Amino acid sequence: MTFVPKRKQYRLDFAGHDTLNGLEVTLHGMSIGEFLEVQKLQGLTEDDNEGTTQMIQHFVDHLVAWNVTTETGVAVLPTMEAVAGLDVDTVLEIISAWLRAIAGVSAPLDGDSTSGLSSLEESIGTETLSPALAS
């Protein structure tokens, strides 16, 4: 018997984001090798045009759908040429969110857990014993 893993998709929703509110992006996942390469490329300096181009090309290659349009309402195609015309901060923010989604970094939980028992260690006293009891 064999197992063929399904290609995962990540739907990024920027609802509530200061500058990207309303943006929705769907991307395919990456192999471990691609993920490590894009993480490495993400830390490049601004001078490394080739590395930055490779990182953006990985993004475009995995881009499934998004709701980005021009100011005149024309849909921005998920191509390298079209993405190259977008604001750099926007594209880098999307790539960062994609990498966080793949790595499994999520927002903090809403509150304390209401189920489960306290740890036994929490109920053990930690005060210093009097000299008479310590011996």
C-alpha cells in the first residue's frame, strides 16, 4: 500500500490588518526544500536582486488565487510580471504570512483553557521549611 500526500493549500485572510484589510490570497504549500530556500531568501539584503527575484518567483509559482486589482478595478494576474508591478511591502507581507502559515505559527489562543486538570506540581508547596522540620 502506498500513500500519496495531498498538496495543501493555504488561504490567507488579512481581515483586520492595518494596510491589507480585505486581501485574500490562496497559495499551494511547498516542499521542505522549497520552504527552507524561501526562508533563507527572505533574510537577504536589499542588494541581492537575484535572490529576491527567486523568492518572489517561488511565491508566484505557488499562487493559486487572490483578489488583488489595480486602481481601475482590473484583476492583477498571478504572474511574475504583474506581481513585479505591485508595492514591495505588500508582496513581502504576503510572503511572510504564507511562511508563517506553513510553519504553523498561529495567533495566540483567545483565553485560558476551561478544561483539563491543574498540574500536580502546582499544588506542591514551595515555601522554605523551618530548621526544625528540615533535619
